[in-house]
Amino acid sequence: MVVVITTIEALRAFDVVYVINRGLNGLELMSVLVVNNLLGEASRIGYGSAAATLLLLASIIPIAIFIRWALGRDAL
């Protein structure tokens, strides 16, 4: 449960970090990296898409494990 909540809160931190300094100076998040590569000056769409896929996997795997654990526990 802690992993799922931490993952959700980390994904919600994007707006604060992006408004403060666009994710520079040690505040780089994976979501800021995706946005900067997709919409930035260099516009490296392939790299941004790969980072977005990794972000999706990093967030969906703990959530899926938790849901499977929670549903399995209720079935017993």
C-alpha cells in the first residue's frame, strides 16, 4: 500500500517541480524528463517516448501487484 501511494504522489509532484524551475538543479523527475524531450527545444521524440514507456511501467507494475494482492486477500 505504501508503494502505491508513494508512486501516485511522485507522479503528482510534476506540477510543483515544473513550475519551480522546469526540473533543473537536482529536481529532475521522470515526468519532467518526458515533457522536456517531447516538447523541448531539441524535441527528441523517440527518447521522450521511451522515457514515457518506462514511466508507465514503473507506475503500473506496483499498482497491479497491489491490486492482485488486495483482491486475493479478500477472496480468502
